[in-house]
Amino acid sequence: MSQLEDKEKSIQYFLEQCIQKRLSFYAYSLPGDQEIKIGIQTSPTKFRTLLDLKGKDGFLFVPFDVDGEQAPYFINPEFEFSSYSIHFKDFAGLPDQEDEDSEIYESSKEDYFVQIKEMLTDLQSKRLDKVILSRVHVLNGKGRKEAASIFLRLNETYPNAFVSMVDIPGEGLWIGASPERFLNSDGKTIETVALAGTQKLGDREVHAVEWETKEIEEQAYVSKYIEELLSNYQIRDYQKKGPFTAQAGNVVHLKTTYKANTELSFDQISSFAQALHPTPAVCGLPKNKGMDLIRKVEKHRREYYAGFLGPIHADGSLALFVNLRSMKVLKESMALFVGGGITADSDPEKEWMETCFKAQTLLKVIK
């Protein structure tokens, strides 16, 4: 057995123990860096805004609807490890624990078409420019026992994604491979992206992808929202790149990146993040009407899907990502959350197929 295989097996065993003992923990790798960082805390903390976390090191996990049933959590690790320096704690004295699985509503194709037509009524009457409809695909036969190995395979398969696994007893075990940065700051710069529009890449080269008007407009709504928000925070000196075609696994998106050379205080960054979430890329435009329509039409709770997550540090730096291409892992099943942007010109069949393409990001690794 090679040294690399030895290391992967030791990390897998370590993560399996965390899951079996129902410890509160996170494991993640940043885009372009396959080093896995792991943190464990006896009891994670609920918080209201990033301001509550000023001067702290750890990992935050924020739901889509911060006014809903799920709370934002912060894991301030008592033990930290990485895949380059893993030291085993003694788990022998801790009993195995199990959470009771909650039921998750899975939309059939017929259900999805009913929901999208309800949204199209509001869009075509000009109440909204755009809204996101999500659905859940449940895969039976694999669950918590396979979670650690799936996380490691995602880390290997998608080196340019933010690959994460978070377990909050009472809220569940989540795994994802997000293509979308939410907010990054090193104290001197801030970065965010406008990501929208989706196509299956297939056999094409990325540069050969062409976009329809609907997809271009959908992404432009997100860009406009971010630019207005930057202006509201007096951030005018920023570098804008795009829109350009960006690959994320088996699909491509339209993407615009924003980088501002500005020293914002942690208070300002906290306020900016609160105003940014949820973006039109996961909610809608206008945002409040999009949120209202999602609450009305979707039959499942998004929970932490389309929320944001990532590490923050005591010096105020942070690397946060939107919780996309993600799933909730149950005892013997996995609930994959997928969604897409709906505009007045949306074709229900095409939108359904888009969610199927996105689900393949996880399904190809799970199966």
C-alpha cells in the first residue's frame, strides 16, 4: 500500500469516527488546495451575525433562510487537524450516537412542473425578474457509513471546488463541492462572484460554449445586484472580470468576479455579508419577493442548502462559499439539493434537465 493510500485511509477512519460518535465537526479543502482541514468542538455555538464572531477562529455554517427554522452555527474547534498532520484522539471512551432522521420532501417531475408554473405566473406578471426553484433528489442505499469516503472522493474529483463536510448533531451531516465563492477577505481586499446560467458541457471545449439570451440576462441580474451593493458600501475601486464561461464539474456557468482593494473593518464585512445573503443567484430579484415566493411554492425546507459556510480567523480574514452541489446525509440515504434560476422565458423541461445535470456533480462520485 502506498504512503498516499495509507494517509487517505487514516483520514477516512478519523472522519468515520467523528460521524459515528456524532461529534460536531467540519472538514474542508479550499479551491486549488487539496489539504483537508478538520476541526472538532464539543458543542457548536448558535450566532446571529458575523459580528458575534469578531476575533474568533473557526468555521461557520449558515442556512439559506436565516429567519427560518435552522440557526446559523459556529464551530470554534477544541481540536484541529489537517491531512498533513493528523493526530488521532482516543475515541474509545465515546459511545456511538445516532440522530433521528427527519423526513425530506422529494419532488417528482410532475410536482416540479406544477411549482415552476406557479412561479412563472408571478414572473410573467412582472412581480419579479428572477427566482430560484430548488428540489430534492433522494438516493437510497447509501448514507452515513459512506459519507467519509464520498467526501474524500469529492476532494480528489473536484480540486477547484470548495469541498466540505459539516456535522451538527440535531441539524444533520452535510457534504458539498461548491463552485461559488460567497465572500473572501484578507483584510486588504474583498472578493465575490456573480455566478448564474448553466449548461451541460458534454464533449465541447469551454471556449466553444454559447449562451442564450435568457442565461445572459439571468447572470446579469446577479451582477447588477452585486455592483449596486458595492456602490452602497462606497466600494467603487474594484476589478471586474467577466462574464466568462467557467467550468464546474460536468457543467459550465456564466461567471463574473469582483475584487476590491479596500480595507474594510470586520464590522463592515459583517454588514456586507448580511446584505449580500442570499444573492439573486440562489434566491431571486427583488430579494424579498423571491424569498416570499420560495417559501410559498417549495414543499421542502432548504435548510443549509444555498446558505453559506467556510473558515474565519481572528484577524478578520475569511473564505466563505455558497452551499451548492450539496446534500444532507441521512442514516441510509442521501438527499441531494439542486436548483436553477427561473425567469419569465423559462422552459420547464429545460429547467428540469438543468437540475439533473447539476445533480450529476455528486451522483457520479456517490455511485
